[in-house]
Amino acid sequence: MKLPVARTVASVMGLAVFLACALAAGGEQAKEVKPPPPPPVPPLNAEQEAEFRAELNKVPFKIVYETFRENNWELFTVNPDGSEPVNLTKTPDFNELYPHVSPDGTKLCFVADEGEGETAIRNVYYMNIDGTGRTLVAKGAREPCWTGDGSGIVYLKSEHDKFTPLDYATKGLFIYDLKTGTHKEHPNKGIHHLYNIAAAPDDRWFVATVHAGMGFKHAILAIEADGMKVVNLQLPGCRPDFSADGKRIAWGASDWVLRIADFDLSGGEPKAANARDLATSREPIKIYHVDLSPDGKYYAFSRGPAHKKLGFAPEMIGIKAEGWNICVGDASKKDRWIQITSDGFCNKEPDWVPVRKSP
């Protein structure tokens, strides 16, 4: 005769309690059954959050990010305290992603996923910070950033003709000169499977993540900008980015930890030193896409639940990430941060907008 499920479960639980008590009575220490951790919550209480938001209200920069609204990816700007969101692109038939702002704050580069099915392709563009003057940089290209002096755009070429959102599906590193419109390939023709490239302000080094390429399983690399030197920075995780002065890098050490370290060139070869945590989270809430503010005092990042779409992680470019929002933190303290968007419209890839320099 089958026992009802409830009685079966109760019997099993009763037996477990009995065995645990018996072991303890026999002189053996029973293992403590720990309850699951509470769901992740922002680290500040209401009073602390209001104080920090008031502090951020005085910060003179803005933040640009990608967001998915009405079945379309757009680029928005917002103040660091979350006020005054503005749609820069307003293109219902055009998907803009992965914004990066020029050092002088006048332009931004981004990728656009165009076409569908067999005709789908990811291309690199740039435009003025107000959304005007859109210019194609390269077709079949990915993950652009600006050169340190703002005269060019660094980008990676797609590895395959057929489109894939896979972040490391790249081969070759190129620099586009805005003034001449010419493209120059990096001297290291073996560059392969990089993603999230970033240029140092002095244009001497790039940092990027490599996955299953260039002789590495997975690593954060420093790559000589005009030479062949490649240095493994021996950091866990991915997606590094430079501070505006080039003295620090920030990156995601895991799905749940953002870190910052000194970018040390004192020995001639770059290394990361004095690493510390900026922000932490717990499953199932991931934290990604860290970016330091132009003055180095704050950082922005994306935060949201771990789930996959078509087998791809939500932190990847072009993958919908429902429930993800933009957050801003204090770079001098661990886990002093607040969430500045709340709609959960796949808000990712924040990048700071510097104050424009006077002509």
C-alpha cells in the first residue's frame, strides 16, 4: 500500500531527527543544518541610502547605459542619483548596446545588432553624446572602447560570419582613427577570443579578458598597445576597466564580487596590486559591468538575477536580463552602494559621462 506523500515526508523527517539525536547521545557531534542565506538586499538602510543619494545628487557626471524597452534596445543617460533618465537613441527599429563615452565626454561609441536570422550582424558605431551624428566604424565588429587620447576607437572583429552573442567570439584587435577614417590592426596577429577591451589613458596598454585563446584557458590580460608583450595579471574573473588616471583597474572577480586594484608599472611589467572588494552579492543576484567614475570616487555596475536566455548568461551583450538594474557605489568603502534604476528593463553596461571640457 502506498503511503500519502505528506505521511512519507513526515516519516523521513522524523527518522532524520531521531538519528541526529541518537548520534549526539552517543558522543558524536551532529552536523549543524544551516538555513539558506536570506535573499540579497541593498546594503544600506533607508537613512543611509537617503544620505548617499543626496551625496550623489551633487556629483557632476552622468551615466549612460543600455536598456530594453518596448521590444528594443536603447541607450539612456541618468544622473548618478537616478534622476532625469533620458533616451539618447529613440530608435524603435535599431538596437544599440554597450555604450562607452569618449574621454572628453563629447561622443560615445557603441555596438548595434542589425538584421535578423542569417542576416544578423553586430556593428560598431559612434555618435555625439546628444545622439546626433551617428557614424559607422566597422561591420562585423564588437566591444569598442576609446583610445586614451580620444582620437580613435579600439574594437574587436567578430570571429565568425554567422552572428552569435557569445562574448569571446572575436579575432583580431583594430584601432579606427576618427580624423582619417582609417583602420590599423594591432601588431599581434595572434589576438584571439578577447572580450571587454579597455585602453589605458596613456595608450601604452590594453586590458581585456581572454577565454580559450592565446594559450590561456581564462585570464585577465594586459596587452602592449604597440608591441607583442602579453601579461597575465593573475586575476580571477573578467571584464576589467581602467580608472581615468590609469592607476587602478576594476573588474568582476566572480558573479558575486566586484574588485579594484592598483595597476602597477613600477617593475616595468604591469601587475595588479593591493586588490580589495568594492561590492559583494549572494546567489541568485549577480553583479557585473563595473565602471569607475572620472574622479575615481564612485563606481557604477549592473545587478540582477541569474538566469539564461537561449543558453546565454544575462551579463552578455544583447541578452535580455529581466530584473537587472544600474547601481552606484562609493569606491572608498566596501558595499556602500544604492540602486539608481528600478524598472528592471534589462539595464546593463553603465559607463560614466565626464564633464565636457570647455573649448
